[in-house]
Amino acid sequence: MLLENSAYLEKKRRVLFMTNLFGEFFGTMVLIIFGGGVVANCLLSKSKAEGAGWLTIVTGWAMGVMLGVFSAIATGAPQADLNPAVTLAKTFLGVYAPGHAVMTMLAELAGGFAGGVVVWLAFLPHWEVTEDKGLKLAVFSTGPAIRNTFANLLCEIIATTVLITMIFAIFSKPVGNLAPGFGPYLVGMLVWALGLSLGGPTGYALNPARDLGPRIAHAILPIAGKGDSDWGYAWVPVVGPMIGAGVAVAVAKATGML
């Protein structure tokens, strides 16, 4: 009987593990569909929203984060990280075992790739009529306004530190228990604020899966008239947010949020 119970619990654990990975994949895909979609809407030629501007873009990303979090939770991922940097920060706090963290990050990366594919398909006729190769890449990944490796990396570290520290603040005990569904809304508002305040220098990646997953999609997909995927810069929106995760944990502990 004990062996049967152990086998049942192990099976249940595996099912929950796989469900959690799917939720992270699906939520990240939703994030990119909305986020990459709003960039495509504003940048690609002959889109009805062409030229709508930065405020439209940051609003679309904020809503994408909120809806991605809701989608992840609804499909089995209660943590709803959607972001390897957030997953890393929680790993430092003991929420994830290292192996679980790595698998979660890979699921998020795959979701980012899948979201990029969906955006490509949704705007299929617009790639060919858009001449600027840089605008096409911008739909999938971030790039600096002024290319300065140290400054770009520093900006991503600062922005991600603020992102994760403020997530800790939103869900901290002093703030109190939030009504169901209100937390994801506040995180969306946080991302909106970050885009408005710190997004200009690098496009505020904040999230390795948000940048690397769609960038891989850009490299692989037969996008009409595309240029290179700017792999020389690609490490910045991966390394910067991961460093920011560690800094955020230190800041949150030092200020009593955790």
C-alpha cells in the first residue's frame, strides 16, 4: 500500500511539473503575441497602426504581460514567471530546485519562440512591403538606441532590478493580501511604467525569453527581406536581466521586502 501511494504521489508530482512547464510556455507565448504584435502593428509598412508610437507600444507590452500571467496561471503555472530572470530570482529564494528552474527557463524560451512565429504569421503580407530590415528585427527583439555595450548592459541591469524588486514589493507582506487577479494587473502596470520611464535606451528587454526566443524565430523563419539577427548584441538582453535578478534579491532582502 505504501509503495502504491508513493507511486501515485510521484506520478502526480510529474503531472504537476509538466503542467507547470506548459503554463510557463503558454503564458510566455501569449506575452510575445501581444508584445511583438504591438511592435509589428506600429512599425511594419501598411499596417493600420503604423506610426502609432512609443506609448502604444509600451501599453501593448503591459497588457501582454498581464494577459500572459493570467494565461500561465490558468494553464497550470501558479508562479507565472514568464521570465528566466524572475525564475532565477525565485531560485535564489528557494522556490525552485536548480533542475526545475532550468526546465522552467527552457519552457519560457520556447514560448518566446512560439510567440514570435505567431506574430510572423499574423503579419505575413507586411514583411515584404517593409523595406527597413531593422524594423523587422525590432518586432522580434530589442536593440539599443545608442550602441554602447557597457551602458546598454547597465540599463538592462537597472531596469530588471527595478522590475523584480517592485514585484517583490507588490506581493510583500506589508502590502497585504491582494484580491484574486489584482496582482497580475499591477505587474502589467509595472511593466507599463518601466517602458515609459526606462525603456528608451535599450527597448527594455527585462526578460531573456522575451528577447532570445523571438530572436531565434527571426533567425530561422523565412521572413521576406530580413537582415541579420544582430547576434553581437543578443547577449546583453540575456546577461543584463540575469544579473539584475541577483541584484533585486539583494535589494529586497536589504530593504525588508522579503
